[in-house]
Amino acid sequence: EKKFVINFSAGPAKLPETVLRQAQKEMVDYQDTGVSVMEMSHRSADFSKILNTAEQNLRELLEVPDNYKVMFLQGGGTGQFSAVPFNLMKLKPGESNAAVFVFVLRALNLYMINLFPLHAPSNLTPLCSDFPAIPEPSTWNLNPEASYVYYCANETVHGVEFKTIPETNGVPLVCDMSSNILTRPIDVSKFGVIFAGAQKNIGCAGVTVVIVREDLLGHAMDLCPSIFNYQVQASNNSLYNTPPTYSVYIMGLVFNWIKGQGGVASMDRNSSVKSSAIYTVVEESEGFYCCPLDAACRSRTNLPFRIGSVEGNDALEKKFLEEATKAGYLQLKGHRSVGGIRVSLYNAVSVEEANLLAGFMRNFMAENR
Ligand code: PMP
């Protein structure tokens, strides 16, 4: 029995306890093989089965069409910030160009740092605003000649989530789904590339899911590192180099768990119920809890808010975090760049757990307003 806690971390984040218990049971001796998954060759029959089953289950959960490759790579989301331009910038002959949809400058900077000095920043068309919000689609002015359009489906720091898929009129769409993958059904056929680090919704750190439409393979720049080359990895079934084997195994257990819970439809329903429970407390607090984001783009997985005023009241926020930690509600501190409170409600956090936190927030408000 472990002590009562609810882990609201933004990532690496809570895993389903049944997954951890199964990993514990199998850690030293995986299914009577006499060895741990950590000790297996990535080319062994046992590991191949783990990898192929994980891929099959992900395909099923996301209804991935047959003309898409699914890869399990290393390097995290940050690795993909570089892999995407390496693989796609040359899709269009002549001067390469990419449109990047980022709604906060910091995220744009991160992406630019990873492109630069490969591309002059002028080759990037940033569509962004300082205030975390999604600009009106009518103002987007997308370049039809761009090699691809890039966006982040759920921005983890400020809690901004796209509720619909941007229309790019045939320009390949690339999406970072690190913080909301498998929390809602998506039409994979609308995307050129989808990627997501595992450590939030689907497993532990170390493995990155990359889903690529087949016609986008084979266009990588000469200087693209082989481990990031989609064509190389896809044609080797993610085994060009040693994949993060244990992280793939844990992710496979999480996929089984999601299937057992009723699949993505069930994660989607839970996600709405959980986030509503918290946002309702914020809305009904008459300014005690403040979330300035437009309701239309509020994230269901990362819910940031301030206490006392829009700018936050340091003393009250400190008290909130101390009392929450004492009660077992962990990792609620906002990202260091924005401060305040952030509640992350990934798949492994249950409806009951979100409701408990909502109750705690109500009590804290009653005692401190
Ligand atoms: N994309 C998103 C949406 C993220 O939240 C993060 C990290 N929090 C990253 C990319 C970077 O991922 P990594 O740390 O795996 O490189």
C-alpha cells in the first residue's frame, strides 16, 4: 500500500497504478523468460512482440490509416523540433519555407533555436501572438507554397488547446500532440506528421511516437542524422538503432490499459468531465481563482490559474501549494515561466481524483477569500 497522493504533474506524469504494478511484477522475470525487458535484445522475438503489439494497439486506438507509418523513436519532442524540418523542408523545390503556428513567443523561440542555423529565420512564417490565444482562422494568411504547416495541438505551459484541426488546403500539416495525444479522437488522415513524447499521456520518458504519411518519406536533407530520418526509421520498423526498449514496453502497457478503459472515446469523455470540474470552480469563484484564457481554447489537460487576482497573489498561491501538498495533491506549481498554479489532467488521472481536487479548491477558497 502506498500513501495517498494524487499526482497532477505536467510531465513526466502520473501512470495508471495497474500499469506500474504489472511492470513491477514483470520487472525481474518477464513472462517466464527469466530476463527483464531491460535485458532483452531489441531484435529478440520477445521484444519484437512487445513493439509490434504496441504499434498495433496504437493504430487501433487512433484508427491510423494504412498509408501511415508509426515509429517509436528517441529524442523527445525537442528531437522532433529538429527532425521535422530535416525531413520536410525539402518537400518543395527551390527555397524552402515553413509556416509555424505558435501562439506564444517562447515556444516559437524554442522551435527557431532548433531550426537555426539551418534556415534563415525569414524562411519561417511565424503566426503568433504574445497573448496565449489562437488567432482567428480568417487572419491566418497561410502561405500555399510552404513545405508544411506546423502547430502544437496543446500548449502545455499556458494551457491553450486547438479544438479543431487547422485547414491548410493541401499543405502537409505537422502537429505536436505531446500533451493531448489519446485524450480525444482525431482524424489522422488530416495530418502529414503527428508526434508526441510519451511522458505525459502514454508512458514514461524516453520514447517519442511519430506518425508519418508515407508520401512524406524520402525527402530528408542530406545532413539529416540517420536516427531522425523518417525513411530510414520507417523502413527498419523503428529498429535502425536500439529503441528505448523499456519505455516502449511501458507505453504498450498503457495502450492496453486505455483499451481496457474503453479506448479514446472514454478518455475523451473523462477529459471533459475532469476539466469541467476544475474550470467550474474557477468560474464560480467570482475572481478568487483567475484563468484569463478564452473558454474556447482552454486546455482540458493543462489548466493554469492564478489565485487572488489575474496577476496572482504570491502569499496565497504559496499557501495553496503547501496545503495541497500536505493533503497529497502533488505537483500543482505552475511552469516557472508563468508562475501560479497548473493542474495537469492526463489520462491516468481519474474523474474521482479531479473531483477531489475541485473539493479542495472550494474549501481553500472558503477559508481564504
Ligand atoms: N512539446 C510539448 C507540447 C511539450 O509540452 C514539451 C515538454 N513539456 C515538449 C514538446 C518538449 O518535449 P521533450 O521534453 O520530450 O523534448
